[in-house]
Amino acid sequence: MRIAVISDVHSNMEALSAVLRHAGSRAPIDGIWCAGDIVGYGAEPGAVIAALRARGVVTVAGNHDLAACGRMDTAEFNPLAATAVEWTAKQLSGAEAAYLRGLPLVATPAPQVTIVHGTLQHPEWEYLLEPAQARDHFALQETPYSIVGHTHLQLLIEEGDAGAPPAVRAMADGERHELGERRLILNPGGVGQPRDGDPRAGYMLYDDGAAAVSWHRVEYDAAAAAAKIELAGLPPFLARRLLIGR
Ligand code: ZN
């Protein structure tokens, strides 16, 4: 089973198309798992929802998905994010909003894997970056591996031996990790809005046949995605940040 693992697509159809093309270029993929934030920030929420649903995505809800369909209010969003949420809510059809409302906070797409947007202790909001947070997350993780998003950073977190803290490592394009006994938290990075200074779209391939996971970066037409954001009347910073990966 060869799965494209994605997160934080954020209504960026250009980035999503490039990632799915790249993922299927060497061999066909058998599925797509997504750690949430399908919508928000970008200009094409409907197209992204349709493309993912057509390919049978298994996804959890992220904070932007929850806010755009009215399951969460925007009080805790920064002003730019809240503006984008309100714009997104107006674009969604009744069926698209209903789809987002129906998404779970936690999913188990395979017996070995749990997916959540933030952390298992705080699915909607927590940015999983520190060993102490990873330890709390591992305490709730019932599968060998879990997939998280929300930080828009490509990370590998390995559980420590008894008493030792988990090890958090940033992953680069083409890096690969063998799946073994040690429990893991995997972050594929941001498809539609990378934040590590590299504007290329990020994603991960999970291959249980090869017992390995690999991280990838893909060039895409960020200028076209940025132009659509400006044309939609969304805050110009949301367009500019795509070009610098921040
Ligand atoms: Zn996000």
C-alpha cells in the first residue's frame, strides 16, 4: 500500500495538483491520508474539496475546516486567518460545508496509523514541536505510528527509550525512514502553505510494503496560486507568503 500523506492544503489547488502528480509519478498511489486544514487562506476551497473527495481521501478536520463550516468560532484566530475563514465560509456550497462538518477529529485509516491535526491531547489547536508535547501525545497514541499537521513543518518524532525524551527532527526533501518497532509521530509538512522558508509544497509517502516513509518537496506554480488569492480580495500577505514559504 502506497499512500500520499498530506496536510494543510489550505485551498491551494496548484500545490495539491503538483503533489498528487509527483506522488503518482513513480508508481500509482493507493490512497490519500490528510491531517486536516483542507481549506482556509487560499482561493480555491471548493476545487480542493472536490479533488480530494474524488480520490477518496481519508481526512480529519483542522481548525480552519472547523471554523469555515461553523463548528468553531474565530475568536482565537489571528486577524488574517479569521478574514480568510470568513471569506471561505461564504464560498462553500451547502454540500461542501456539510462535508467539513462531518469530518472526524481523529481517524485510523489503517490498524498501524492514527491521524490528528494538532495533537491527541488537543486535536484542533496544539502545535506539536517540543519533546514534552510529543510525550503527552505518545501517551494517548494507541497505534505504532501517528500523523499530525498544523505546524506546516516536515518532522519525524521518535519515541525515546524508557525515561528518555522523544527525539524531534526536521526532515528534508528525499529523506526516508524505515518503519520499525519504535513508535513514531510523522508530519508531512504543508502542501499549500509551507512555513520553513522553502516555498515548495511538502508531503510524505507512506509505503507499508517497503516498511518506509519518505518526505518530499515539489515545485509548483506558487505565483498562480498567489494571483488567485489577490484576485479573490483576500489579504495580500496571504499571497506573498506563498512565494517565500513563510
Ligand atoms: Zn494549517
